[in-house]
Amino acid sequence: MKAKDRRVPGERNLIAGMLVDAVGTGMYVPFSLVFFQRITGLPLPTIGTVLTVAGLLAMGSMPVGGWAVDRFGARRVRLVLYLVRGLGFLAFPLGTTLPVFALVATLAAAGAQAFPATQQALIGELAQGEHRDRLMALARSVNNAGLGAGGLLAAGLVQLGGDRGFLAVAWLNAITFFVAALFALRIRTPHPARPATGRQRSGYRAVLRDRPYAGLTLANFLIALGYSALSVLLPVYAVSQFDLPASVAGPLFAVNTALCAFAGVPVGGLGRRFARRTRVAAVGALVFATAFLGYALLGGMPRQGVMAGMVGLLVLYTIGELVHSPSAGALSVSAAPAEARGRYLATYQLSWALSQTLAPSLFTGLLTVDGRLPWLVLAASSTAGAIMLLALERRLPAEAVYTTTVGAVPPTRGEAAESGRLSRGRAD
């Protein structure tokens, strides 16, 4: 099959929008607190508190976004969120007083929190079977490439323009969201499937009653804690336990970003050779656990070998990330019924939001007891998540567990309806 034939309708515009979005996001993420301090002039402690509270309040946008996806379709909600996020960054330079900054920060955070479930739902509308896994891997690769490029671009702007460079970053980031919205406008999707039963009218009650999906969400929470290790735990561990310079975090981030950008698609392709998403995702989680155990054992190495050990374990950690992420993402999309996919994915995304919120306090608290303890806890949680995925294999829908779509696993009625609409007129 030719590469061109492997694309699903709307894929080019979907990926182009993701790339532009990631470049914009990458321009401010490396500087986050400094970025907001320079463009608002508010004290750093105030900014940190406002961003934390805004992030917690914005979690309320996730169930609203899920409802909106089921009511209006993922593409329309995606457009609205791009506009909200773009307007937020246009308004940040105006947030020189605390109330205005808090309002704008909450608005921007709400758009950012609701976005991941919307993006996954859109992939679910566009693709089926192994194409979902492929798009998940491609999306992660493109996202990391865009984040890296955006970080380099922002560094150049700040170096050349000083404080005016930060203002340029805010405006350019806003522009990238508007450009991404233009790409989203060109995507043609089927109308959201409507259920023949009262399932959709029951709203989030149906999601909460779906015990296999609740188990899948819990398993992901246990594994998702490990995704925060690179940004939250590893830099503190390197400095506090081995007296390494704080700048060591930069090269480690660069290695992870480069591997995700360039190896994401090939590793994802290898994962799709195995039929069951649950098992591929579980293998990724176990690779995570192995890397975490390795970090816990670093204290026994000679000092001159610590940095090499950190890099080697980071490569192993990244492999686990690349194996787990596409299969777990496609599993969450495919296990959700088409007519309630937005609500299901919004619930699933809470596992990511909660893990990111809890990770800083959890890791720092464990570090004060013993430097090895957070790594051992992460190894245990990743292993528990992997075991849960394997245990759920028989309880989840077959079309979610298996990537094969031809001659093995029939699509659900909702998927069949989407497929029929796709074949009658959706194009880039």
C-alpha cells in the first residue's frame, strides 16, 4: 500500500494544525513563569499562585468540553478552543492587574484543559482501527517536533528582543492558534453519531456506570504519574541527590524531545504489529517501571557514571513513553461509544490532569523521606497500571482491544455509521 493511500481524509490538515499549535505552545512553555512575569509585571509568587488556581478551576471545562463534543462534534469544539486560546494569549499583555490576569489565565487554562479530549475525539471521528494508533503516534511525534522548534524560536526572540521578545512570543503564540483554526476549518468530518437508545441522554451517568472504562481511566492515572517524572522529579533528583548543576535538565529534555520527534512514528509502527492494544500499552508501562527502578538504583553507582546512567535510563524511559502512548490513546478512543465519545474522553483525560496536579506535591514529599522512594512508588504504580490493562482485556470491547479491522473485529454500530458517512464525501 502506498503511503498516500494510508492517509485518512482530513489527515494533512489535522497534522498541520497540530504542528502549528505545538510550535506556538513550545514558544512559551520553557519560559512559563518568566514569560508571564515579563509581560504582566506581576510578582512571580503571585503569578505561580494564580496559575495553580486557574489550572484547578479550569478542570471544570473538561466535562463541559466533552458534552460539547457529543452535541456539536469535535471539529467545531476544536475551532472554538483554538479561538479561546488565541484570544487568551492576545490578552495576557493586558493583564497587568491581578483580577485581569486571573481572568485571562483561567480562560486560557480552560481552553488548554479541554483541548486534549477534543483532539482525541476528532481522531476517533476521522480514523478507525490501526489508523487511530498510527495517528496517535504521528500526533505525538509532530507535537514534540513543534515544541522543540517553538522553544528554539522563542529563545532567539528573547535573546534578540529582551522584554519585547516576550511580547512577540505572546503575539506569535496567539497567531499560531488562529492559523491552526484555519487548518481545522478545512477538515471534513461526519456528523456525530446519534444513539438509537437513551444512552446519550443519560450523560455522564452512563460514563460513571461503565466500570471497564472507569478501570481503564484508573490504570491510566497510575501510569500517567510517570509522565511527570521527567519535568518534575528528575531535575530535583539530579540536583539534590548528586549535586549536579540545575542546567543538566536542559540536555535531558533535549534527548527526550528529539527521540519522541524522530522515533515516535517508527516505534509506533512496531507496536501496531501486535494485535492487542492492551498488551502493547502494558509493555510500555513495564518499560517505564524498569527505568524508574534504574533511577532508584543510581545512588549505588560511582559518581562519574551517574550522568551516563541518567541518559541511558532516559532513553529507556522514552521508549516506554513511545510504546505506551499511541496504544493507550487509541484504546481510550476506541473503548468509548461513538455517540458519547466526548464525555468518555473528557473523563479519561481527568486521569492526566489529576496526575499532573498531584505529581509535584507527591514527588517532593517522597523525596524528603528518601531520594529513592518516589522512583520506587512510580515503578509500583506503573506495574499496577500494566496489570490492570491486562486484566481489563476481556472486559473492554473487542474493537477497542484489537487493532485489526478487516476480517477479525466488526465495528460498532456507531463506527459503522461514521464509516458510511466518511465514504460519501469527506475530504481534505
